[in-house]
Amino acid sequence: MTASLAAGTAWFAAPALPSGGSATEAPAWFASSALARGGHAADAPPWLPLAVVGLLAGGYLVAATHDRRGWDHRRSAAWLAGCAVLAVAVGPLARLPDDPRGHMAMHLLLGMVAPLGLVLGAPVTLLLRIASTPTRRLVGRLLRARPLRLLAHPVTTALLGTGGLAVVLLTPLYAVAERQPALHHALHLHYLAAGYLFAWSLVGPDPAPRRPGLAVRLGALLGAAAGHSVLAKYLYAHAGSLPPGLPDPDPAAFRSAAQLMYYGGDIAELLLAVALFATWYHRRTPRTAVTPRLIKGLASPEDSSLTHTS
């Protein structure tokens, strides 16, 4: 992964601007004010996304104070860090002038950086520690559901993240989303949900259905990193024609966005790799705390497929 950074520097420097293109041209990524990301902000109060993030942070802290056995402050710090990254993505970045680099930064924060902090906050474990017995049983049944086993597999989550981004950027879906505010916001939710599932399947401390071993999870991470890098290079090389459906894209700005995707993705994936090996190391070393019985009890005698740690 780190070797790709050095190789990527030379690769990105090679292509030249197509004839007629100029780095000094006014950005036309979104073509018109009707397609601009700023136009979507008028569909809902600008403070609403930040209010939702505030509720996530405040609700978590309230739940942590209700844990009679004492909740780990490091988990709280990880959750709040993830919420802070979310706030940057839906706040300042959403208010920036129309620029593909700002849009790509939003994708990286929503889909790769924020989910890691949220996952390390272990919200499901916190819920299990403070919830009533019927709620814990309901959560246990949901975690053992067969559809979640498939959805939470590292290979599936990698395809949802990298594959979903490729579908958005290589098809007219992106241009359609710019004309449909509901679809536009739904794509942002997809980035966040797919990123959360991917981080959860790799490093999540929460209970998970039949989480595979280190080799499978590491392979999924390397595969996702490779797919992310290939997609960034393809976008860079075809900056004059992607994404389809936009009448007047700006190749120079799109190349800058592809570079941000390439190098920013490497950093986010490196953080995931560090978290993956850290959780694997701590699992192999003796622990001072015993896994809560309520979490162990989620796996029924007939189906002991629920695991607690990664």
C-alpha cells in the first residue's frame, strides 16, 4: 500500500491536459446552479445534518453514563472523533463552492474516515449493556440473521464500498443524483453505511455474525485498496469524459479529485490496517477483563455463530 504512493506520483504526473482543456478554466463540474451541490442545501435547513450528528454524539454520551459498570472512555473518544469527522463532512465541506475536490473529500470522510471512529466506539455493545432484556434478545436475533451474515462479510462490504463508488462515477447515476436531491443524499448515506459495514467487518469490537479470520479480512482490505487505487487512476486518465451525463465537466479539477481519492484512500486504508492488526494483537494477548455474559448469551446453543471481538 505504501509502495503505491511512490508509484502513483509518477503515474499521475504523466498524462497531459487534452486539447482545449485548461487549468485556468472556470470549474464546471456541476455544470449549472441547478446541478450544484449548493442547490441541494436549499432543500433542507443547513443546520439539520449537523443537528443529526449532534444527536448521535449526545445520545451516545447519555448512554455511556447509564452503563453502571463504567464505559471505556477510549470508546467514547473514538465515537466522538467519528462524529467530529462527520460534522466536517456535512458542515463546512457541504458549504464549499462547487468543486470536485470538495466532493471527493466528502466521500473520503463519510465513507472511510468517520466510519472507523464510529465502529471503534462499539455502539452495539454499549446498547447491549444498558438495554432491557427484550431489547438485547431482539438485537441478538438481528445479529444472527442470515442476511446480515452475508452483508457483514468483509468481501461483501468491500464490494459495497468500492464497487458502489465505481457505479456512481462510471455511470450516469451521478448526473441523475445531481438533479434529484433525494438520490443525492441517499448516495451520501450509502457511502457512510457501506464504510461502516466495511470497518465493522474488519475491526469492529461489537458482536458480529461469524467474522472470518485475519487472512480473509486482510485480503478484503488489500482487495478494496487495490480496487480504490485502480478506480482513481481510471478516473484520472478519463477526466475529460467522466462522470457521464454532465454537459461540461472540468478535466483539470476532476484530475485533482482523482489524486485526492488515490492518496487519501491510501491513508484511510492504512488506518484500517493499523486498527486491524491492533485488534488481532490484543485478541491474542491475555485480557484482564472478561467478556460480558450478556454478549456471550446472544449466541443461542443452536447457533453459536455470534462472535464478540475481531
